Amino acid sequence: MAIVIGDVAREGVAAAVESLNAELPHYRRIHRFHIEREPLTIESGMLTANGKLRRDAIGGAIRGPDRDVLPREERERMNSFSGKTISWSLRDSVIELVLHRAPANEIGTETLGELEQFMVSSAR
């Protein structure tokens, strides 16, 4: 997900993301974005004293009670999946992806297939 800062039109951001994605490999493409009108600041609690992003605070603000990270159609389409090697579920606009085996250097064709299924499902 990308966070866009400023008073910008959603359509303009969508067009810019589409243009950018055309030049990127599939694994680097932006599938969702959130527009934040106010800048992220140390005072707002969104940046550390060193100016680094506070991901937990930003995620909490984006997923607040009146905000949804995923559009409604997407939430309705993708609720959960449980395969042999991975599973995912969607609760409160947050996707939880679980690997059902110990991490390894190679993931195998079955896991790769289920990850591809997840990517297709989440990119819609």
C-alpha cells in the first residue's frame, strides 16, 4: 500500500499509480493507496524523533473506526482462504496471511501457487 500526502484528487492519484505500475515488475506494483490530507509529523505521532515512519501509528490511523483500507467491494470479495501451505483472512479491513510451515529458502510450487492465488484475489 502507498500513502499519498496532500490535498489531491483520487482520480489523479489512480492515474499516476497506473502509469507507474506499467513500468514496474509485478512484485513492485502498487495495488492500493490511501490519501492522507495532513502531513505525517513528529507532533502527530506518525514520525519518530529521527523522522522515520512509525508504521504502527500510521496503520492504526488508517484503519481507524471511520476509515477502511480496502474498498467495500474488495472486502466482500475476499474474506478468507485456507490452503495446505498458507491461509489468509480479512477482518476489520486487515488481511492476515499465515504460512503453515517453517520459513525456508525455497517455498515450493504448492506454496507459490497459493501465494499467486492470494495475489490475484487481493489485486482485484
